[in-house]
Amino acid sequence: MARRERGSTRPSGDERHDAILVTAEALLTQRPLGDISIEDLARGAGISRPSFYSYFSSKEEVVIALLTRVIDEVDQALSTLPAEPASAVGDPWRSSISVFVEVFTKHEAVAATAMAARLHNPDIQALWASAMESWVDYSARAIAAERKRGTAPNGIPARDLAVALNLMNERVLSAAFAREQPAISQSLLVDVLVSVWTLSIYGTHPQATM
């Protein structure tokens, strides 16, 4: 019998696009964005430099695509959590804070690069600000729900408290990923953040309610 010809194994545009992102994230774990060239990205994706520009206009645009994926991963994980905190004080906040810590730690190089790049790139800053707004809204609704339920006392406006706590998370994670000193050990990030959030929202340590 005649041998059937196999279908083409030539990668599609989506596969090349993804290959660039995979290459970029891998390289970012080894060196900063400034030390990565377009040639490095193209070579790692198995394409030419001119072909790279069919998918991205710059390295910064690659970072935006990577950050978008990380944000989407966080949002997808948050969407599986209850809309309002459960009765056990501390546990609901541990669930949501763990999402941020686990996803951003998984993509630590992307997070560190984006947090640094947003200071001088308005597009990255706009993307990060939009994500932060949605996370602040999520937190503010949860805080307001706890107050309405009588579990948390009234005090600082829920949104202002949510802004402060989310900005704290951002700075704590940024310091940990950048290996700054002082910084909180990554193994303790969730415990420390949960304690601060719980004390700020309920006025008591989570262990005190067990």
C-alpha cells in the first residue's frame, strides 16, 4: 500500500506567538529585559527577526502579553471563590490572597519585570492599574459584605481600606521578587499578608477567632 503523507507540521501563527511568550518568560528568569534582544526572542521561538515583528512590535509588547496572561490567570482563580466571605474569619482572605501569591510566584519573573517596567511604560502601567482597580473592587465588596453581616466593624471606608491593602500586597510581593532588603520571605508571604488583612478588617488576629 502507498504510504499516507503526514499533514504539515509547520507551526501556525498562534503557535509562533505562544513560542515567543514561552521564550520570553524563560529568558526573564535568567536575565533582565534590557539584556534580552529581539534576536534572542526570535531564535528561541524558532523564527527570524523579521518574523518576530509580525507578532509583536517590541519587547515591551511581549511583556504586556505575558502580564495579561498572568492577570487573566488570577481573575480566573478568583472567579472560583465565593462572592462573599464565609463565616470563618481569616479563611476567605487566605483563599484570595493565596491566589495572588501563588500565581505571581509561579510567574515571578514576569511580575518583577512588569512591576519595574510600568514605571516608565504607560501601556504596562495602564494594564496594571486596570487590574488593580478590579482587585480593589473585589476586596471592597467583600469588606462591605462583612460589615453588613456584622462580622467586621465599620471604620475606614471599605474602598480606601481595600486600596491600602492591595497596594501593600503589591509592594510586599515586588520586594520579595526583586530580592530587596528588607523583604518578607516568600515562604511566609501568605501568612503575613493574611494576618495584616485580618487585623485591618476585623480588628483581631485570625488565630484569635479559631
